Amino acid sequence: MKRDRIAECFARCRNEGRSALVGYLTAGDPDVATSEKLLLTLASRVDILEIGMPFSDPMADGPVIQAASERALEAGASIRDVFALAAKVNNAYPDTSIVLMGYANVPYSVGFEDFSKQAADAGVDGVLIVDIPPEEGAVCDRALKKNGLHRILLLSPTSSDERIKLASDAANGFIYYVSLTGTTGAEMGETAAVKQQVEKIRAFSSLPICVGFGVKTAEQAAKVAAFSDGVVVGSHFVTQIPQHSSDRNAMVAALKKAASAMRNAMKKESV
């Protein structure tokens, strides 16, 4: 029987009295070989690794992650590379959960059955498809479930009680709460308002709740970690890539430093 590493992750974090660190990078950015080094570096410092599937029109993402998809696609990255990179992370860090994140066009082009099987074979634990809402889950839910993959769903500050209940009933693994109404990389809203919404969602769901979009500093991560089950950091990590584009070693070192700072800030004594 397949391990439920997402459940194990949150149980481990609860036992340690801390929130999980969820880190995102786009597969194949800035090229497949360097992406492997970056993903392995991040996987060693997070509890859940979100691997972005490059896509030409990532409408929910801001300029930083849009540019990451563009770099990956220009370098020739494909869904085959996504699976291969996930498998390498899985082999190197068997206790780190892996979630694929992206848009429906990618798995649809492969076919949800084949996509789900290849993802599971690569060691993926869950999938977050941004543009398939709970109402449309029939197109993918059966294939994901058949292959033991969690379907992660999004909620936002504008989600009604009805939508929160719908998503809570359909989701598994964890719920990803988007802390703002804009795209990734925008400024996070007031922490008190984010906390209030997280508490509201808890009235509908017993699933862990991870908060993302707009978490850019270690201080923000520590504040969010105080009331959430997980903190998602994406654009801040992706930014290290263009900032060190001329030196791959410096790029890896910068990501290592950024991830370590976030993790240290989220330790129990820091929050």
C-alpha cells in the first residue's frame, strides 16, 4: 500500500510543534540540469516540495513565476522532465512529500489516466490543478484517486461558505488557502485577516490548511506559521534564479540560504 506522505508530513510537524514549510519551484527552470540541483536543494529543506509544471499561459501566477515557466519552456522542458525530476527528488529524499502544481492543459494533453499513473510512478503524492474547480473534478478525480494521488484544492479570501464547504468535501491531502485576491508574488494581506479566514475554513474542514501567495520574508513566514498547518513559499525561492543567472553555483547557494532562513524562522521558538 502506498505511503500517505502528506499525512505523515503534517503528523510529524504536529509532533514537533511546528508548521510545515512548503516550497515551490518550476521544473526545468532555468534548464533541466540546473533545475535538478535546485529541486534537490529545496527538497532537503522543506516538508513538501511543490513542483510547477511549465505552461505557456499560467494565468494565476505573477511575473516571477510566469518568467520561470518561460525560461523552462525555452530550455525545452517537458512533462517528461517533470516526472523525471520528481523521481530523482523522490529517490534522494523519500520522506519529502511531492506535489505537482499547474494548469489543466498539461495533464489533459497527456490524458489524465496516463498523467496520474506516471506521476504516481515518479513518487508524486498530490496534484494541484489551479484551473479545475471542485465542480469540474469529474474530469480528473477518478484517475487521481485510482493512482493514490491527493487532489489539493484552493480557497481564497472571496470564497463563500458554500464554496468552502464544496472544496472541503472534495479536497484531500490539504487545503491551499490563497492569502490574497491577486496572482502569486503579490503582497500578502494583513496577517490578522488571513488568520480569521483560516479559522473560518477550519469550521468546515479537518484537513490541514496551508497558506501561500505573498509570503516573501522569514518574518511573514513565522507569523503565518503561528496559526496555519503549512506555509507556502514560491516566488521568493524562484526569484533566486534570475538574480544569479550568470553563476549556477551561486544560484544554488542563494536558494539554500533562502530556504534555510524560512525554515529557521518557522521553528517553534520563533513563532
